[in-house]
Amino acid sequence: MIESDIFIGRQPIFDSKGKCISYELLYRSTHESSEAIFSSNAKATARVIINLIHNIGLSSIIGNKLGYINIDEQIIMSDVFLSLPKSKFVFEILEYTKVTPEVIDKVCHLYELGYRFALDDFSCENENIEYFKLLFPYVDVIKIDLLATNPISIEAMVEKFKPYNVKLLAEKVENIEIFERCKKAGFDYFQGFFFEKPTIIIGTKIEPSIINAIDVINTLYTTTDMSIICDKFSSYPELTFNLLRYINSAEFSFKQEITSIKQILNLLGPSRLRSWLGLFLYSGTNEQMFKEAIVNTAKFRANMMRELVMALGKSHLSDEAFLTGSLSLIDTYLHIDMSNVIEKIHLSQPIIDALLQRDGYYGKLLSITEKLEKTDDIHLLINKLTKKINLSSEQLYKIYCNAHVYSLKTETN
């Protein structure tokens, strides 16, 4: 049985420039439900958070960013806050919290001590605003649920909160068009799976940034360990894509199906690879919206798939599984359709099937990995998945946690 006090998921929160600024941390109970752990008593919640800090390591999960954590009136009225580093958290007051005079006084006191608060899953009905309004002076962020039942426009939502000194976060942003509309209307922050939906832009120039190229060049001068060099490429999807295009150019008569980055690096050798990377030192560099979140997710997928095949006794497939996970968001990162990506590079058929249709062995593992990164109830999902793959729930959860830690190892500020 998986320990109940260390379940965790996370979802990125973006600013208006598409930069990941914080993560919502999604704790879940050991019961087979989608209820958050904060619906239980304060003592249990304190154990969960303390175990997160001491066992997993807060920096491993959120890096140098803020973590958003759900709370209700039980937690507010408890002494849980005294155990937590207030500089690391924003505390989301859940939508079903009972706003009593005692709760208001306690939130006011904590706010004066430097704790930060948000209102979670907020709907814009006038009655709801009236009910929570006494908390507004102590709340920095209101997270508005765009899919709430109240059928008012995005612009009208923003208008309702103009009299109040609060930042607005749009929750459940489902696509890039909604993101742009919310940004134009005046939302400050954004949350949802919209960054995984690629926007098709014909004729996009695809080149790696100068900084990324220099980073890999420096790595090549400091180590000959191919595993370290391959991991470095996993941090820069655009470099991986261009390397694949380079190896398929007319300069090479390389017709073998590509199964791993290591295969290409061994073919080129450090000297030729440094020469190729040097070309990009003369190119411009552009900021990529949602870049950090996309890269971290791709790194999570790559490591998750590599560890899965190794745990399943197929270590000889680990490089190919890693490459599949690493490339699985390249269409999103480069803003081109995945089929166009596949046309430009000479990947093995199992990788192509996985990337285009989620078919085959790698496709199955990629689908499992995608489910794990999105779930609000990691415990329930892991229990279901262990019935489909030959791993225990403890093994799968350990792989899941390690993949999250890996995805933040080289996170930039």
C-alpha cells in the first residue's frame, strides 16, 4: 500500500507572458475519491505537509517557485501554519469553506504575519462574492473557474472585481484562444492544460536559443559521459529537433532508423557536435511562451517512460522510450503539427506510432504517463494502472515521484 501522507501532484500557473511562476500542489487522500486531503482534519493535513517538506523535499517539487495549497476552515483555525515556511506558499481557501467571524479574524491575523491567501474555484455569482467579500482585504489572488455554471462572459467576470484590490487567476483555461482572451480582458495569471494544445503556425522558424547552445557546448567540454550529455538535450526540445533534422540532411547518408539521442551523438562525436552547435551562436533568441512548463513536462515524460521500461525488465528499450517521451510535446513547443515534425526526421516506426496515435508499446506507456501528469487523484489512478501493467502501486508511485524530481533538476530561474 502506498503511504497516504506523501501523495502529490502539481499543475503550473503562468503569468501573462507564459512564464511558469508557481505550482498548485494537489494532495489526495488514501480513500478512493477525488476529495482533496484538506477535507479531512487539520492534524492529518499537517502530517501530509510536513512529510512533503521533510521526506520528498519542497525544493524538489516546486524549485524556486511558490506552491499553492488548498485549505478550509479546519486548517485555518488550526496551528498548521506555524509549521510551514510562509515564503514558499499561497494558501487557497476552498470554495466550500465556512466564512465565520472567527475564520475572518484568523485569516486577518495570519495575513498580518505575512501569510498569503487565494480564493479557489471562485464563481462570480453576486451571492458568492457577497459571502466571501469580507475576506477580500486579506486575499492576494482570486482563482475564477471559467467553467462554472454562471454563463457570464470573461470580460464581465473581470469587471466584477475591479472595485477590489486583487489579482485574478483564470482556472481551467482549455486552449490558447481562451488564454489570449483572458489576458486581454485583464486576468493576471492562468492555469489549465491549454499549453499542451499546439497552435499551428505555418512556416515557423525553428532554431535553438544561443543560451541553450552554449550550455550544451560547455557540457561537451566538461564531460564525456554520454548519459549526462543526453540528459542535457532533454532540457532543450528545440535542440533535439534540430539535431534530428541535421542528421537527416543531405550531408549524411544516414538511413538507419533513429531510436535515441545517444545513437546520434556517438555517430557525430563531440568535435562535430560542438561545431554544429556553434552555428546557432550567430542566431537570434526568442522568448517562448509556456516554455518552462512544456520543457518540464517533456522531461517528466522522458524520465517516466525510461524508468517504466526499466522497471518492466526491458532496459534495452530505455533510450528509445526516453526519446519518445522527450519528443512528445515538440509540436506544442515549436507550434507545428506533430505530423510535420515526423516528416522532417527519420524516427523508428514504434516511436512514430506512439507520437502520432499513442499506438504500440511506447504509445501505451506515453498514454499512462500523460494520465499521471494530469490527474487530480494520483492514488486512485495508480491503483487502476497497476492492474494494467505488471508493477506494484509502490513501484509506480516511486517512479512517478522520481520523474517529478528529475523534471525540476535543471529548471531555470
